[in-house]
Amino acid sequence: MSKAAINDADKRGRLARWLISGPPLFYLLLFFAIPSLIMVFASVRYAGDYGGLAPVFDEAGKLNLTLENFQRFTSDFIYTAIFLKSLMYAVITTCCCLLMAYPLALLIARSPKKYRDLLILLVILPFWSNFLIRVYAWMIILGPQSGLTQAVNYVLGLVGIEPVRLLFTAFSVIVGLVYVHLPFMVLPLYANLEKHDPALVDAAQDLGASAWQRFWRITFPLSLPGVYAGAALVFIPALGIFAVSDILGGTGSDMIGNVIKQQFLETRDWPFGSVLSIVLTVAALIAAGIAVLVARPRRETHG
Amino acid sequence: MALLEIRNVSRRFGDFAAVDNISLSIEAGEFFTLLGPSGCGKTTLLRMIAGFDLPDSGQILLDGVDLVGSPPEHRPVCTVFQNYALFPHMTVSANIAFPLKMAKVPADQIRLRVEEALEDVRLTGFAARFPHELSGGQRQRVAVARALVSRPKLLLLDEPLSALDAKLREQMQIELINLQKEVDITFVYVTHDQGEALALSHRIAVMNRGNVEQLDEPSRIYSYPRTRFVADFIGTCNLLDGAIASVDGAAMQLDVPGLGLVKSAVPPNAAVGLKGTLALRPEKIHISAEIGTDTAENHFKGFVKELLYLGDVTVYIVQTEGGTTIEALLANSAAGRAKFFEVGDMVDIAWQFDAGHFLYE
């Protein structure tokens, strides 16, 4: 091929790449980057008298911007506290999801090939019905009249402990969060575990590793990319979600998502809502950044 | 007493007998090969020795102790897997250290023994590499080093060279032979490649359909196959079916339909009318343009139907007047010529009466 022809082919390849990646890039720019910038801009403006935003320029024509909203976040500890509590809920949810999803994903990955697709279908089956309806169902399951609550209280009664309430507590919020996010942990874990070469575990056993050592030294380290992906997919949405704590939470179990929603829809303080949103976005980005850093392959020199 | 004794071992999968009542014993220090086509049961037998599969009946004794009932991690037997099964998240040294760590060997000893093992397989300096940074041959050596480092009584090798190209395979064969002598550990080698089996082994068990067809030294397996299957599977072989027409001292006449009377060496218990197969290696057959003045007792005329030029030798497939095709091999060693005959050439093929080996039906 001549040089010119190679250049032509190169150009065509580059054009094809842009044509393919263009639409999603454009979409992200339009619906993620620009709204984020609008949000950042809103965070330094004043709230309007009846909601919305005050004009950028006041009557005298002076620029009407402020950092008050950020000061409010840093000066009033209640918002930091709610934020920290949301973080804790998200961490607990991620850990519970990991502990529950790992055995399940491993079981599916090691079951006969012909059943695997069916089992994965069962994992995502809940997506076929509405998310809110499924969360409302937990209200019934955890409600004071439910068999579960009565059974728990019966057992507690036997050992002389006062009856407890399950619904509208931190417990019910975390149950809901784990329930909603579990498939997002199972899927990346399964995708990773399914690709493992079974000969590796055989080799480890052949070389003297017990069942526990085979898991801990071979299967688990090799599955770490799946663990990080699943953790990010659970942690980030769990941090910002408000519907679950709205429905299943009590007065004390509001999450940062609930507060943001209140700022926009009830208090109608858009600038402060924007500040909280920015904090949430930054936290999510930091979490994703940590996941990427930790997930980078490391050199294990002596096992 | 033999190091490994396999006594009446059977393993079935449904109706299929993968291993059908096999008994054999392997001596300490031996390079022993299980050879056979895929599905012959060689891998199943290997997996039962390693402990990944259990026999339905029979015993596997190592040093007189029955292995059945002890899991793979407790058997003093290590395996080199077909695709090496190196741990991708560990370096070469961590891979080799793995079995020692599992055996709770102290760290300073582990370091020494890993270094030693790396030296054994000529990989010093590669300790910090990851498996994906190694070539196929290097990976194979790491797998061998990892399996040998804990000094097992028995090393099992499951087609360890099948992923390498031909040239490298030959080099690795020589390395394996030398390594086995050096470490003085019994090797049990599984392969479907007869050339590899002949080159490496002290003894070969040729397997077919869950049975051992013949267990012998490589040269005896090649020269004196005991069954039609062995003759056909090991190397190429002309198989001439016929019945004994007459017996005369050390020679007999064999009536081969489509060819005629063939003079051959008398097998034990020969009697007129008995049927069987004459196994005749292509390299034992002379091929020439005219009947020569040699002493070959058997001469047949034919024409070259097909030929395969292989560089060092040419394989001629000759169709005789009776319609039988016979394969003959001729070295292209004469000076100044590339090969001797072309397709369609009339030729004379000849062999001495004791060139073949008669197998009863």
C-alpha cells in the first residue's frame, strides 16, 4: 500500500471512530455536563422569593452572586451529619450486598452451563416489576402486623426483651437499600467469576491448598475487578437514593437524597439544594476514583 | 514393590466405560507414558491418580498405601496441567512458592527452594515476571518447576507440550528427559502424540477404549505391536489382512486378497488357515524403478498413485496390480535429486520376509 493510501485508511478509521462514539458523547455532554454546570452556577446564586433563582443581576445592575450557600453547609453541622449518615448507610449496604451476592454469583458461575442463563434471569427478574411497588411491598413485610415482625418479637419476648419496631427504622432503610441494589452486585461478580479457568482451582488443590485457601488465594483475588465494579455500582446510587428512605425510613433516617429533594421541592431553596448536590457528586466521584485506583492490577511478588 | 500400583481400576460415565478394569504398575524413577487417542481413558486415569476423580472400583496404591479416599491436596502427587494453569495474579516466584506455602515451609527455606527450582528449569532472573510476560516455553517450565518444588513422589504431566509449536516442542522434550534424570522423580506422562511418547518414555502403555492394549518399551511397541490398533496408532503402518496359506520352517506364505502371496516370518503357533494381519512399516519397503538384485523375497508391481514430499523423505502411495495400496517411504538422500518418482510412474516395491510383524485376528 502506498503512503497516501495508508493515510486515507487512517482518516477513514478515525472518522468511523468519531461516528460511533459521537452520539453517546453528545448525549453525555447535553444531559450530564451541561446540567452539572448549571447546578454549579445555581449554587452561587440567591434563591428567588417564590422558589427558583433570583436574577443574576440586581436592579442596580450589579452581579448578584454569593458563597453563602456553601458557608451554610459548612457552618450547620446537621447537613454534614446527614451526609455522613448517608455514607454509612451506603457503606453498610455495599458490604451486605457483597456478602450476599458473592456466594450467589459463585454458585451460579459454577453451576452447569445450561442453567446459568436461567439463574441470571432469576436474579434480574425483580426488574420486571416497578421499583416503587417492590419497595412498598417491604412496608407490608416489615410492618407491625407482619408475620416477620411478630415472629421477631415473639423470640425477643422469650428472652425478655421489649418488642421492637422494624418498619420506619434505619434497619428497614438498609434492608430496602440492600434489596434494591443486590442485582447490581451479583451481575458484575458473576461476569467475572464465570470467566475463571477452573483449572486454576484444580491446580491450587493439586498443590496442597485447602478449600478455604483455594478461595482466599485464587478465586477471591482474581475476582477483585468484579468486586470493585459491583461495589461502585451499589455504593454510588445507594449514596444518593431518596425513594427507599422516603418509603421505609422514619423521621430519623433521612438520607442526603431526601434533603436535596426537600430543598428543591418543599423548601424551594434551589441554590442550597445545588450545594448539597455538588457535595454528593464529588463524594461519588471520589468513591469511583478510589475504586479505579484500588482495582489497578498490583504486582504480587510473594503471594 | 512398584511405586504406583493400579489394580483393577474402572471408571464409568453412564454406560460408557472410560477406564475398564486397568491394572498396571509404575516403578520408581520411571518415565512412564499413557498414550492413546482422545477418549481412550488416559486423562481419566491421570485424574484418578491425581485425585480429581475417583474410581468406581479398584485400588490405586502409592508406596503400598491406597490413595482412594485422600483428596488431591493430601496426595504426594503433583500435576502439570495442559494449559499450565499458572496463577495469573502471582509472579513466577509466587507461583513456585505456592505449594511450599501451603505446606507451611518457613519463609527463608521457601526463598532458597524457589531459587533452586528456577535454576533447575533455567529461569533464573525471571522470578519477578508475571505469567503473561512469559513465552509458551517459559510458562511450561514454570509449571514444571511449581509441580516439582514440593518434591512429590509422582509428577503427572497432562499433554504439557501440546500448546507449543513443533520446534519448541522438540527442545522441551529434551529438557524434560534431562530434568527427569536430574530430579529423579517418577513421571507419568499423558499424550496422544506417538512421536512424543516414543521419544520420552522408558515404558509406554498404549490405551484404547478404556483398556491398555500394550505396555512395553518404545522400540518394542514400534517394532512389535501386539494388536492391530497399536500397529495403526503408532506411526504409519501397512496393514495387510490375510490367511496363512502354508508354513515352511522359518517362513510362511500369507494369502492376502488383492495382493497375492506374501512371504513372511512365522509367528508362534502358526497353522494353515489362521487369519490375521501383517503389519508392515513404510520404511521397511524398498521402492525402485525395476526389480533390483537385492535379496527381498516379496516383489510387487504397481504405480505411484499419490506422493507426499516431506523434504527429508517422500511418502509414496503405490497401487499394486491387485488393487491394494501400499505406503512406502524413501529418503531423499541421493545426491543431485529432489525425489525419485512422480505420480503415475510404474515401480517395483519389495520387502524382506521378516520385515513385517504378523498379528492374529
